[in-house]
Amino acid sequence: MPSNPEKLGRFLLRGLRIGASTVSIVELLRSDWTGGITAGVAWLVFLQVERRLPPVTEEPAD
């Protein structure tokens, strides 16, 4: 089972990824190209970081 700081870090990273994608879509719909593209790049960075994390391993509870 992952430790609490690891769980919290993964949760916050997922929140940042969702937030960046939402901001990107909203900014692009408002025709703010700079903000939309910047938030899109941030989303890609967060996605790559999340993919490079080691998988969560479940330890048997004895």
C-alpha cells in the first residue's frame, strides 16, 4: 500500500492535470491563444510526469 505522502502527491498531481486541461479548454474557447497553449503544455508536462511515476504496488496485509 502506498504511503500517505505518496497518495497525496499522486492526488495533487492528478488535480493539477485536470485543472490545466480545463483552463486550456476555457482559454481556447475564449480565443486567448497564449493562455490556452500554455495551459495545454502544462497539461502535457503533468501527464508525462504522472506516466513516469512507478506503478502503485499493493503490499499484502499480514
